[in-house]
Amino acid sequence: MRILKHPIFYLSVLIATIIYILQRLEVPIPNWINFYVNDFLCMPIVLSLCLAVLRIFKKTETLYVPLFVVLALTSYFAVYFEWLMPKVNSRYTRDILDIGLYFLGGLLFYRFQKKLF
């Protein structure tokens, strides 16, 4: 269960949670934080949780997320949150930078998962 105990995982979740709370409380924060930081942190957090669950079910600490799965899940998030949700809910907006940040976060997770977890 090294993943869920790793300081980088805790820090990512903490930063994302603080930003979310500040947004809900309508506290002014810089636009780049407000619009982009959580998009960057999304895939590393989601992929870390997925990897932790897989390791629990498979009862092994040597399992890692393959590149295909990282790209497939990131593509799903990009389509869902940047194409579908803006059509259905006005709270969501389409932003090409968000897609890039999802993939950047996902690829960084893939690159460092074996070194960190």
C-alpha cells in the first residue's frame, strides 16, 4: 500500500482539495490555479488510486499501470469532461489546455510510477 502512503500522493490530493474548497467558497485565486492545476493533478491521483486498488485485489506490490491503460483512461477523461459534459452541464467548459494537462499528468504518472511506488 505504498502508493496511498506516499508523500507526493498526499500532497497532490491536499492541493486538489484545497483548490476545490477555495472554489466552492468563492475565494479569489489566480486563474492558472483555478482553471489548470486540478486538471494536471487529476490523472496522477486517479491512476494512483486505480493502481492501489489493483494491487489490493491482485495482492502484489509489483503491478504497474501499462501505457495503453494510462492513455485509454486519460482519453476517457478528456472526452467525458471536455466534450460530453460541456454539452450537458453549463458548469463545464471545453478547454484544449485541459486535455493537454490531463495527458501531461497521465504521462508523468506513467514515467515515475515505478520510481515512486
